[in-house]
Amino acid sequence: MPYVIIDTNTLMADYLLIEANMQTFLRGCQRCHITVCFPEIVIDELIGNYKKDITRLIKEYDSASRKLKRMGVDATTTDLNIEKETEDFRIHIHQMIEHHGVKLISYPSISSKALVEASYSGRKPFKDSGDGFKDFLVFESLRTVAAKQSDEGWFITANSKDFCDASGQLHPDLQSVLREKVAVFRNVHEFNAAVVSPNLEVLEDITSRIRGGQFKGFDLDRALTDLFIKELCDKYHSLATTGTPLDEPTVVSVGAPKTNELTVSRLEKDELLFELSGEIELELSGFIQKSDYYAMSESESEEISVDDGDWNDHVILASTTRDFKFSMTVIFDEAENQPDSVSIEIEPVEDEFG
């Protein structure tokens, strides 16, 4: 039976495993008879990083609250029990694993001596310094599963530096110890597009009705605009690359999206999968170091609107608009006639600012 193994960094992009990309992955693999495998080391890493992240964010929130209180602003904080929150998260993850039929892969049986010797081998996934034992255990989990399978296998990881070669596929050091080739994907969105979606039932009639504005619950222009506002403006959405000089950018407004491609598939009995791609203009707000702003050429600075030139001694608050390519995944609940979950991937159309 085909299988796919997932790395920690991929799960951290959606800690609760509830957004459309992850739900398409989990449900789609079930529908396509692909075994999803989570190594136990990955789950322990995920829970450890969850605890670390909420601890950091709570400290930042408490610090900001105290500063506001000194300024006469009452921003009451919630007293959270980090240990309880972490334990609740552990329970949630294991419930999701059970619900979606994910196979949990136990820690590899390897001695401490063998682990130390492997760290000095100079082979992937270890770094030159010898660091990388957790990556080694993840790969050994992959190796354990692959040894029992003769069908196609995939590995989803954003850690190409330690697992992959220059082409983005599994490094020869690692591939050489596997019986069959294992293909690598950077994230579940790319895996879904290449493996899951082509194996789902395509519904051309619903696609045509949406294009013609005759599908109840999803008006293409209005629904997309509403989803962009909800997901990018109203919620926290990390923007890894914007092609602008803004630090810590956030989306403050959206233009009218242009949909180039639309595919509708059957995900489950009462759920549809909408996959859309196209272009959209976004207005971004963020910070620029004053020294960087003053060093800009005239053409570069024309693209920037200064909202507060004296935000502090070091940065200005500024905004700019950019065109982005988007890929949107929507799980649509037919019974409720509304989107159930959404995921959006965006990247700049071109890098104006180099």
C-alpha cells in the first residue's frame, strides 16, 4: 500500500491539523488508500515546539499588557496553565491521529553507541558538526516503514538542507539505503496537488456552475474576497516572502481576486474540495529600518507610503501594494452550503525590490 511520512516542520505549519490543506491531506489519503505515517519522534517534537511557542507568545503578551497598564490601558491577560495547555494539545493530536487512521511509527531500535557512530559518519542527515540526531531518528522511522513496503512512498519535509540534494529530492546518502525511491515534497499543499487531487473524482458540472455564478453558497468573486479578508486580514497569517522591504508585514486590505484555474473534486460524501489559483493585489503594512529607507533609490521609495516616519528611533511604519499569485484550498460543506475550512498560499508575482 502506498505510504507517506511527514516531518515535524510540516505539522508545525498547522498545529491543530484543522486547516484545509491538512484536512485535504488526511482525508484525501484515506480516500486514495495511502497510509499516512507520523513518526513518534515527530509527535514528541511537535508537542515540545508547541509548548515552547505558546510559552514565548504568552511572555510577549504579558510584557505588552504590563506596558499598556503603565500607560493607563487595561489589557487584561488570561492566566494560562502552560502544562495543562500542552497536555490538552497532546490529547488533541492523538485524537486526530486516531480519527484519521494515521499510523504512529515507534522510535527506531538503535543503541546510543550506534547513534554516536552515525553522527561521525559524515553522511546525511547529520551536519558536519555531528548535530542532527532527531533528523536521523526521523529518517530511521522512514527507513523502517520503507523496508516493509514495495509500493510507492513519499516524504514531506521543509528541511531540504539536511535531507535533500540540490534538486530537492532525497540525498543519495539516504536514498542508497532504501529499496525503492522515495519522492520528497516540501509541504502538504504540493503533495495534495501532485498525489491526492489527481486521484479524486472531478466534478466538472459544479465547476461550470461556480464559473457561471449559479452555485449556491459560493459566489466566485464575493466569496473569494470574503475569504481573503477573513484569512489574511482578520487572522494571523505568516508571510514568508513578499518581495518588499517591509519587516513583519501584515495584510491590511485586499483587491479583487482574479481566478485563473478552478477545480472541484469530491473529498467525502457531503464535502467538496475547491482548488483555485490566480492573482490578487494585497496592501501590506510593516516596518522599514530608517537607514534602509533613506538608502532607497527614487524609484524604490515611490512604491512605499510612509504611514509614520517616527515610529521609533530606528524604524518607520510604511505600506505598499503588491500583486501576488495565490493558491487556495477550500473544503466546502454541501449540507451547510458554506466553506468549512480554508488554506491560502501566496507568493509575489515578481520581485520588484530585488
